[in-house]
Amino acid sequence: EKKAPLAVHIFVDSMTAVGGSQFIKSDACGDYETYLQNEVIEAVEKELSISSKPRERCVIGASSGGYGAL
């Protein structure tokens, strides 16, 4: 049938008081890097029963979001 498997999509709002975040650790805008790596992923795994297996996840982004995905 070539159907795509069920997926959960999480969109992170990275706007700060001075504009968009580059998803980095910044004294000016905040520690978005650690926030995404630790708090956001942990909360998503807990609240939505998402697998923690790397082969079952995909993180993507465009422009600054691509940097954040790295």
C-alpha cells in the first residue's frame, strides 16, 4: 500500500525578544541548545510516549532550524 507510518511532528517556537534564535547557547538570547537537547526532547518522550531509540526518530529543520537540528 506504500503508506507512511504514523508520525508525531513537534514544532519549536524559537522567537525571542530580539528575534529568532539560532538554537545555540547564547548569553544574549538564552541557552536554546541545552533547552532543546534536554528539556524539550525529555518532555516530548514523556508526554507522548515517543521512542528514545535514535533509529526511530528524525530531526529536521530549515535555515536556523537546520542548525538547531544538527
